[in-house]
Amino acid sequence: MRRRLPALLATALTALMTSVALDQPALADGAERASLRAELGMEYDSNAQRAEIVDATMNPPIIGSPLGRGVLTGRLADLITPRQSIAVAATLGGKLFTNRAAQSEDVGIVSTSLQWRVFLGEEWNLSILGAYYEAFQRGESGAGAGPRQRGDFRSLAPTARLGRRLGEHVELGVSGGYRQLVFKPNPDYTFDAPTAALDLRWLTDDPDAGVDWELAAGVAYEYRRYDSSALVITNCFAMAGDMLCPLMLTQNARRDQFATGHVELTRTGAALLGLGYVLQWNQSNSYGETLQRHFLSLRLTAGLPLGLYLAARAELLVARYADRVMIGSPSTMQTNDIDRENRSSVRVDLSRALTERLQLVARYTAYLNELGSVGRYHRQTALLSLAITLDK
């Protein structure tokens, strides 16, 4: 269905937006911090092609496959003057599936990010940020190949942010920038968008209790200009006892107004506990693309006995679409409301340091999407990997 790809891309873009502000270490005057991390492991994916089962349709097979996964990440942060700092990060990664039926999902990724920050007096600071991400997916070939590469895209996002301290524990920031997304399998989903955002961060600590609290909140807006035409409903008519409402392209270009709001509260002590909420709202002039998504997330990070370290995250997604779409074979012409389309996930990481630099990581992730009475989606992955980290 036409709305599937934007739903998946929006999730990826949300992750990219939150990663633009680099996680750079605290720097002393003249200090430099650099790290290199390499991770190599074996994983099993129970639904490598992310197939959904929809009633009354010809469904694709559910294909499971082992795969090899590798990731190499480098980070550098430096205080170049007492009032200026830079941070750079770059990642190379890839997945190779052993099951031939799943090898269309083989993918390599490149991700880079850069931040330059300057303090303008005691209260103001200016940051220039840039993020680039690109996936290179094998995809399908042959006469029956279609645009199924759900993660094969390029994203570029330069941003400028002006921040102001409001007291000892609060900072307010305003951002403006640009985002370009190129979806390689289908140019209908390629867009560029001017962006704007407002964020607020409150941080306090209690040295006696050994507890830190952080509250982060913000809103963002993108005016997405697609390289495709808007779809509209034409006149409905009856056929074989069913009502058919065909879609048609218009001469108007597709335009989306994509807004996001988020809030997250984090408590850091002996364990880290975070609770967050994200609202995505998209108003589109193309039929089937206007929607609301509500994300509720819970994070937990804690040390365990035997030197184990736990990092877990659960995310509940509730999506509501303004329009109805046809689900079913051409012979039935059934129209169903899929407002209950939800894709939630649970991820659990267990790690243990084997040496000062070598770490063993085990990860389990489950994805669940229930479409009420018309469909369902299940996917599970299990990963075992070794990671080595070199710090300077």
C-alpha cells in the first residue's frame, strides 16, 4: 500500500533528527577525545523482508535468515579554543544474509555527522550541525522486481541552532535548516523540506543522593515538497454489488506539513530510567497520507550481577490515518479502515566486558504490528556480537 513506505521512512527520519546533536564527551581546555569502535556478529531475522500479512490478498512468504552484521564507528571531539568545540562522527555498517531468498535485503550504510559550537558570551551559544546518511541495498532484480527496498534511501540535513541559557539548569534552543530525502526505489517518495524546531532542556543533579534528572521537550516542523503528484479520490461507483472509489493523480504536486512534538524525562542514578512521548502529525494534500502517530517509550539501563550490563527499550506506537484505503483482491474490492495500524517494539541488550577493550553483546528485538481484523506483522531478531573499543 502507498502509505507503508512513508510510515517506515518517518521512523528512520525521527532517529536521524535526534542523532544530529552529537553525543560528545565533556572536554577540558585543550583536550581532545577520540574513539574507534568495531562490532562484528551473527544475527537471525525471522522476517527478513518485513512482510505483512493482510487478509483477502496474495501475501508474500515470510522468509527467515541468518546474517552477518558489521559496524565500524569513529568519533572525535576537540575544544579548539576556550569558546569553540567541534565533534565529528562517522559510521560504516552492513548486513549480509545467508538465505538466498533474503539476499535482496543485503545492505551497506554510511553515516556521518558534524557539529561546530561557539559560545557567544555567558548565556548564548551557536551550533552548526550536519548529518548525512545513505543506505546501499542490493534489492531485487528480474521481471517481477518491485520497489521493495524499504530502507534504501539517502538523507542530508544541515541545521543551525541558537541556544540561550535561562538560569543555571535550563537551556532554550531554536533551530532552522533543510532536509533532503532521496528514496531510491521509488522517486514518488523523494522530498526536500525547510525545517524549524524549538527545544527546551532542563537538567539538575543532587550530589548527596547521587541522582540526576533531565527533562527534554520540543516541537519541530517540516514542509515536505515531494517529486510526485497528489492522489485524490474520484467519483465512486458500484460494481458487482461493491462500491469502488478509484484514486487518480492530479496536476498538483504532493505537499506534506509534518510536525513533531516530544517530551522525555530521564532519571540517572544507580540505574537510568527514561519515559518519553512523541507525537507526529502529518497533513497532506495526497489521499491516504494524512495521519497521527503516538509513540510512548520506556528506557532502562542498569548494571547486573556477574559483570552484566542491561539496556532495554520498549516503544508502543498508536497510528491513526484520516483516510480509508482499499485492502483486498481486485475481485472483492473491499474497503477497510486501518486506523488501528500499530507497530510497536521491544529491544533488550545484554553486554559484558571481557577485557578493558573487548565486549560481548547479546541483543533481542521484537516488532509487532496488528491491523485489527485485516492484517498483522511480526518480526524478531537475535544478535550475538563482539565489540572492541579504542579510546584516546
